[in-house]
Amino acid sequence: MIGEWAWALIIGFLISFTSAVWVNADAEALEIEAPHRGLWVVIVFLFPILGLLLYYAIGRRQAWNPPERMLDRVPEMKTCKFCRRTLASDAIWCDTCGRSLQ
């Protein structure tokens, strides 16, 4: 009925498809941006074994680098106990009144 080559194609397609779905879900959970996530899905679908190896070696490393939105966080601040001016968290002296904050 269905030849051995057809079963090999069906199994290969299922492996490619499930690998691509898993990579998409994993990249989404790691908050990798959409264009990069789509590229990894296509690579893994077309070349399952090589794609998975590359995804583990390179793609998951993208998630380790903090996104730019994390780098733009507002630094912590503290208040001078004498003049109530807001200062940087590492300030030792108040810029306004000149008193020591320690």
C-alpha cells in the first residue's frame, strides 16, 4: 500500500513539524523576539537535527542577554534626610545642602 519511502517521509515530516513547534514554544517562553523566533522555526523545520543543535548552541543564548528594555530601567533613588532632595542611590553627599548622607 504505502511504500517504505513514504513512511520515512511521513515520519521525517512529523519530526520536523514537532521540532519546529517545540522551538517556537521554547523561544516564546524565553521571550526571544518574534523575527528571531520565526527564523529559528524555519531553520529547525528545514534541517531538524542541525537546526536543533544550532538552536541550543546559538538561539537560546539570545535569551541570556538582557533585552534593551531591562537596560533602560530607572536607577534606584534615595532622599536626603536634611533637605528631602532626591539623590542617586550611591550618593554620599547631598548636592543641595552639602551634608553627609552617612
